[in-house]
Amino acid sequence: MACRPPGSGSYTVVIIPLRTGLYSLDALRFYLWVKRLKDLEKEKDALCSGLEVLEKARLWYLQRLEENRARQGNIEISTGVGSWQGGAAEARSCLLRSRIQRANGSLGSVMSEPNVTSGSNPSLHDAVAVSDLRWHNTVLTQEVSDKNRQISMLELEKDALVEKLQAH
């Protein structure tokens, strides 16, 4: 990667004296030029940092894919009855899926949005709001599923207790 190593995030400021006055048009142009160079350098640093994160994410995704394939193979080999995931594993899986979908959506938004840096784009804010609502909906759906599972377990326990009571 052609980026700087981590920890070298400092910027050098060069001050070049101008032949004209401080408030001249040349001084303003020079200031804006230096400011633009500084902004471009910061953007380059952010992009390099993003590349590092994406490389780590790529490796993480590959590892999760391998684990998923291994679990699929184990389920196909086993009878399937004793291999059902418990509630905690299922909840973790759902949460992981929702976070992956959120990350994928965010990356898609970054790549498809030409004016990501402009804060005046309402469609970007709407997309973020929709993404947040979808994630929140996924979490709430999982919570409802968990509560339904608990209700079912309690009803089974109640039925068993009623049967015991009627047997006596």
C-alpha cells in the first residue's frame, strides 16, 4: 500500500512570504491553494486508513465465510436434530447479520454517493436515517422473536404443571 505508516499523521505547514500585501488577491489565492492541499492530504490519509480497514474487513469476511461453510458442512453431516442453535447463538447470528448488512449498506452508500463530503445533501441524510431504522427494526424483530420464544417455553411449562396438578 502506498500510504503512510500509522502514526505519521502530522502535517507540515510551509509559509512563503509574498511580495504583495497580506490582503492582496495573490495572498488569498496562495492561502486557498495551501488550504486545498491540506484538505487533499487529509482526504488521502482518510482513504489510506479506509483501505487498511477494508483489508482487515476483507480478511474478517473471508474467515466468517470459511466458518459458515464449515458449520453448513457439519449440519449436513449431522442428523440435524441435535445441531439446532440455542437462543443465544441464534440471537448472536441475527445481530451479526444485521451489523454486516448495515456495514455493507454504508459502504455501498459511500461508493455510490458522488458528493459524500458535502453536508448539504438531504438524500445522504435520508439514506443514513433509513439504514438506522432498518437496523433498529432488525434488533426489535429479534427481541420480539426472543420474547415469543420465552412465552412459548413458559406456556409449555404451564401445561406441564397443569398436567402434574391434574394427575394428583
